[in-house]
Amino acid sequence: MADAKVILIMIDALGYETAWARCGYLGHLVEQNKGALYRVKGELPAQSRPMYETVLTGLTVREHGICSNEMVRPSKCENLFSIAKKNGKTTAAAAYMWIAELYNGITAYCSLTDRYQLGNAAGLIENGIFYCVDDYPDSHLYADGDYLRKAFHPDFLLIHPMNVDDQGHKHGQGSRAYEHAAEMSINIIDCYLDQWRQDGYDVVVTADHGMDELGYHFGDTRLQREVPLFIISDQIQPGNYGDHTVSQLNVAPLVCRLMGMEFSGGMVDPSKEIRW
Ligand SMILES: [Zn+2]
């Protein structure tokens, strides 16, 4: 198995159609056979906290038990942070406060005390910067993530921006504001991408769920469920596989495999749907 470092970018509420319509340099790399794009069918409910846990554990909601945004408790399941630590690898995250509540033992995030969690050897996320307002600028959030990369050289780094979700709730999928937020977020990735690759990172870009025209995500429509999965890595077959859907349960074991880690027993084998 290969032993890459991975940056996982989870753009909150970036639906598949918008991701491809605003694909920028990521789309260019797919078109040039330097990256892969998959169309992911997200799990239900198409809601943030349950899908954070699904993306990071590779489990369905029925299996991991985080069934609502209102369920505030730590994850009870093996996840990418815990698996990385068990494999002697280092972890970091620039992410929304709910990630700190799920994986770093924060029971009720406090903006006065919990934003910076650096050098936290006891936490699953050893170095974290966590925000609590949905309009925290994506430009600042990516810079937080890149700071963690340069300062701590984590083997696994989660970057989790929120502006697409925020504009989607205010204006709906297809609005100028939502599409603009998506383009801005992807454009920032484009600016960082080559230096991340030169620093030895495979880069995976996906979303927790999508967004419908009314500004909601909760249920079973394509706009709410279908999200992108861009994989920029020399370990996988490049190409555009967006003509059919693959399961969201692939994301966590995909990251495990890119990092050369055994994925946990409950996870699906990603090689059945992702081309290596
Ligand atoms: Zn949302």
C-alpha cells in the first residue's frame, strides 16, 4: 500500500451539479486525466452533523447513531482521526465547531475558549482551529488549514468551509449567491492545490450533502443528496465517472487506503466502486 498524506476538503452543502458547473482547475485536472471525479449519492438524512459522521466513519446513520443536527455527543465509532492516530499518524482540522464536538471531546463548543486546540495530544484531532459562525469566510478557513499544514505537517488534514451552505440556505441552489460561493471556494483550492501536491499530499474534495432551490437539505432529492468526489492522487485511475452514482460510504475507506491504513471492519471496500 502507498503511504500518502491526505488533505480531505469537505465543502459544506456543495451539490454535484454546482460542483461540476463551477469546477475550475479541479475540472481541468479531470479533463486532462490528472484526477478523478465521481458522483456520490449521499446518505440520509441529508443533514450536516449526521453526514460529517458518515463521511469520516464510512458508516450509515443507523450504524453510527448521529441521526440529527441536534444530537450533540462525541462519535462512538472508529473514524479517520482515530484510525490515523492508531497508525501512528498525525491529525489536524480547520473545521466547524461540530467537528470538535464529534471528535475532540468538546461537549458544547464555546467560542471564547475552544477555537484553537493546538498541541492537543489527547484529542483525536491533535491540532485544530474551529469556527462557530456560518459566514466565517472560506478564504480565512482555507488559510487556517494551510497554516496547520505548514506548522504541523499533519498526515491527515480536514478542511471544512461553510460559506456554500450559508449562501444556499439564504438564497437556494442555482442562485447567484450560492453559485458564487461555490466558485470562490473551489477557486481557493485551485490556488493551493499544486503546492499541496508538491508537499506530498493527495487531495480529496467532497461534500456532506447538497442543497435544493428552496435552500433546504434534509431529504431524498438529487439536489439534496448528490455531491462531488474529486480525487487528485497518483494512486487512482483518473477520469470523469460522473455518469453514475457511487456510495458516500466510500469516502472514509478511500482516505484510509490512500494513506496506507487498513480501514476498519464496518467500512465498505472502496475498490469496488473507486478505480485504482
Ligand atoms: Zn446546511
